[in-house]
Amino acid sequence: MHIDAQHVLLVAIGALLATWVVLLARLDNATMAVRAAEEGMRDAATGMLTPAGFELAVLNELAWARREGVTMALVVYEVRALEWRSAIARARERIRGHEHAGLLGARRFGVLLWDTDSAGVRSAAARLGLPLFGDEVLRVEVGWAVVPPGAADATATVAGLADEAVRTLEPLAPLAAAVLTRDDRTTRAA
């Protein structure tokens, strides 16, 4: 098979353009995050995105997910603990930079997870929640809504996704225990 220099050059240019598109999209997300901070879309007490800021971030990410065909999940934590501020502080420390977290109410916040489908969201919610809440885990409930590839349309709203997630709220402690027990059995079997 003969591959000429022109073909190799075209493939290389295509790869560079694809990389450039990804970088521009990430830059757009970073610009949006800066704009949210500049426009006062961060809660002064917690440093998390306000509901309006979170809405802006989620809509931007859903548009990106639709273009890329990626599944996303919104995980909602409802905290009934007295140490709400410490839970928020731990959340801000542990959530990865490319994921967004924001306030959804007086004691509720959400985390948008990339590339997390309905099979993995329970485990992801428990894995994220357990270190966030530590001893307070008994006072936390968690729910989620999954947005499959192609379904992330412009009509999706944080409020709609959060409502769906709230309908699935369950105590975090038993969920975390089940995930940890399953992982322990898997580790020992391997």
C-alpha cells in the first residue's frame, strides 16, 4: 500500500484541527467560568456557583456534550448536616477541575459529571459523596439524572435535571456501603 506525502499531510492537519477545536471549547468553558466569577455568580459564603451561575455552566456543558456525543450526569446532594459550610468546602476541594458544582437551594448542591452513564452514576455519586461528608454521611441524601448522548438539547435546564435527581433521592450511607462492599469483593477476587 502506497501512502503519499499529501495524504500524510492531510491526516496531520486534520488531527491538529481536531485538537484545536477541543482546546477552543475548553477555553470557552474557562472563559465562561471567569465570566461567572466576574458577574457575581459565585456565592460569597461558599465560593460555589450560585444557581444562576450553575445553570450557565451546565447549559454550556450540555451543548458541548451534545456535540461530542458524551453522556453526562447531574448528581444532587441534599445535606441535612449542621456543618453545611464544611461539606461545601470539602466539595470544592475534591471536585475535579473540568466538573462543575453549584448551589441548587438552601442545603442542596449539584455536581455535573462528564462521561458518566446510568450504570456508573450510583458508584460515582457514592465515591464522590463519601469523602465529602465523612462522619456527616448519615445526614446526606443523593440523587441523580443522566443525560444520554444526543439528548442534551437546548431545552434541558438545571431545574429540570435537578427535579429529576431529587425524585431519586436516597440516603447516601447505605449506597456508599454497598459500593464499598462490592468494590472490596471485586478487589479480593482479583
